[in-house]
Amino acid sequence: MTEFDIKKFICERIRTIRLSKKISSESLTEYLRISRASVVNIEKGRQGASIETLIKLSYLFKCDVSDFLPSATLIDPCISSMIDDVYKKSIDKATRHLIKKKSLLDIQIKDIENKIYNER
């Protein structure tokens, strides 16, 4: 599932839940204090819903914010690749950091060895 697919899913869920609760789009515009065009654009996926909007909707619809989101099984490939990228970058950064630390420790060990050798 791509980022676009996730946004589209969220927008479709908003509309589905609104209709199931028998709430008009006009009521939604008043509650959210946004234009009717914005509500239509959100429900059609042309405009994303902010976190603030999702929280307000969850109160209005008496549901959890997670009810608007796709299940992990649907987004797993998308998240897996993002996690892999973050993991690889973290590992690369940690590896570079450890190599620098090892180099500094090697220098310190050499200095200590030289001091000990020179003191004899």
C-alpha cells in the first residue's frame, strides 16, 4: 500500500463512518468549522485529513482514531520498506560511530603502551 493508498483509505473510511452514523456533510462542516468543499475534498481523497481533524471526527463519530486507519496487514509492505530503510540508516550510522570510537580507543591504547614502555 502506497502513501497515496493509505490517504485514500482514510478518506473513504471517514465517509463510510459518517454515512453509517447518519451524519450529514453539512453537520460535519459545522462541527469541523471547515467549508463544505473541504469536507467533500477530504471524503473524495483530494485533500488529506489532519490529525486534528481525525481526532475531532473520532469524538463526533464516537469511535477510535484507529478506526480510520488501515490494518497493519494492509500496510505491512509499505511499513516494512520504511522500517528497513530507517534500520539500515541507523545501522550504518551506528557502525560509523563505533569505527570512530574504536579508532580513538586504539590511539589511546597506543599512547598508554608507549608511556608504559618509556617508563621502563
